[in-house]
Amino acid sequence: MSKIKWGIIGLGNIAQKFAKDLATIPNAELYAVASRNKEKSEQFAKEYQVVKSYNSYKDLAKDSEVDAVYIATPHSFHKEHAILCMMHKKAVLCEKPFAMNFDEVQEMISVSKEQNVLLMEALWTYFLPHYQYVLEFLKNKTLGDIISLEADFGFYKLFDNEDRLFKKEVGGGSLLDIGIYPIFVALTILGMPKNIEAKAMFFKNGADESCDMIFHYQHAKAYLKSSIQKQTATQAIFTCEEGIIKMNTAFFMPATVSIIKNGQEEIVDFGVKTIGYNYEIAHFNQLLSKGKKESDIMTFEFSKKLIKTLDAVRETIGLTY
């Protein structure tokens, strides 16, 4: 595949960031975009020099020129839109969370296998250089075994019932939108917890304002937090037997890493010049070029573990959609 032609469904803020980083990939082209708002689709296409703009997701899915589709619609539509594209034989990179619950994720994976098309959850953090560095560092036990993890993601935004972030019916609230990141850190590095404690604060419309979690492991604990009403450090700190390794502020995007041992701190800077979406795009393009149907990093098995854990937290705090 000489040049992979991409389509984007759902043209919000994340789609804009994705489009900017896609432009840095040599063997990729943003060929088509779709929004239910015709004007929005045309404006997006004009801004990013896109060949085709659609005001129908189905029309984009049917476009024979499109090789891969990035789905950036609200969480509650992920399953519907991913399946729509896969039924038209398109490779699908679907924003996190993959879907609303385990059953939906299972259905998406089944369709991917039936249609023999590539499907991957777009959890971009996994592919970032600093994250891969920390994974390898902890795997090598350079500072001994992990004793605890503290990971948080919080910011303040004024409540707006019309904003997707606060709309419970589309999966709004802190847990699915940003709580997924601290949980992702715990699962990638410590694995599935033996036991979960969780408590949450809720808005009047039933969406979760914040969520505090403790994951219990045999020899470690993970203290995790998400909030859309309070700014937090947004760091991931691993306390090990012989020191600390820390993914610094905004750990979910390109960040520096601090290694602290014997009172000395070394800061590692990875010099990323992009927003950071290019790393997952490059991985996905490579999979597609090689005819792969599943990522060897963001595997189906991992996506299932992630949504199972989110489901377990939701059950604990009494959050239903």
C-alpha cells in the first residue's frame, strides 16, 4: 500500500489534533471527512486540504477510495460507527473508550474477525516514546519491584448540560473520558487488580464528576483519580523499592520522565515535536500495510481487560448508562 487514504468520522477537537499529526506521516493522506453538519464538514475539509467532505457517515464508509477510518464521535456511538465502517471493509481506528461496555466491545471485535478487517482502540498514550520508555524501565526492575502507583487526571470545566463531556447519555463524565487513562496505566504495568475500591461524586444529571479508585494487587496498590471539576497534577508516579519513576504533568500526552534515586533526580526529555497522535497512526499504518487484523500492542485482549475494568468500577460506584 503506497499511500494510505484516511477518513475521519466526527469532527471535534480530537479530530483536529489527529488531522494535524496525520499530515506528518509520509505514507498517509487525509482523504475524506464526515460530520452530520454539512457546513462543519466542508470547513474542516477546507482547513486540512481534504479531497472529500460528507454530511453522512455512511457515505464516507461507502467511499471505495478510503482505506482506514478514524472514529472520533461520542463514546456511545463508537460501536455503531465502527461496525458501519467495518461492514464496508474499512480498517478502523476507534477512539477510546472503545465502546460503552464489554458486550459492545466484544461485538465490535467479532465483526472485525467476520469481515477480516483491522480494528484497534485508539489509546494514543501506549505508543508515545516516554510511555514505552517507562514500560521497559519498570519491566527491567532497575529500581526493584513496584510498591505503589499514584495516577491522576483532573481539570476544571464549567458544567454545561449541552456539552458532550457532561452528557451522561453519550458516556459523558470523568470515568470514561479521562479516568480511563490512570486505569490504563495500572493495567499496562501492574495488570488486572485482585480487588477494586471506588467512590464517586455525581452531577445532578447523573454523570460522574469525579472518581477515586484503589486497585489492590498482591504486592502493590494503585491509587487512581479522575475529575472534571478540579485541576490535578496529572502525573503517574511509581514508587519502587529503590526509588521513584514519574511520568510528569500531562502524562497521557508527550511528557518528560523523572527518575529519583538517593535524593538525585534525572529528567529524561524525549523531544517530541508533534501533538503525539502520529505514533499510533504510524503503528496502525504499518499493521495495515502488512495485512494485520489486530495490533500486537493494543491487542483485543487488552481492550477487553480495559473495558471489563471500567465496567467493574462503574458497578462499584453505581454508574449506569
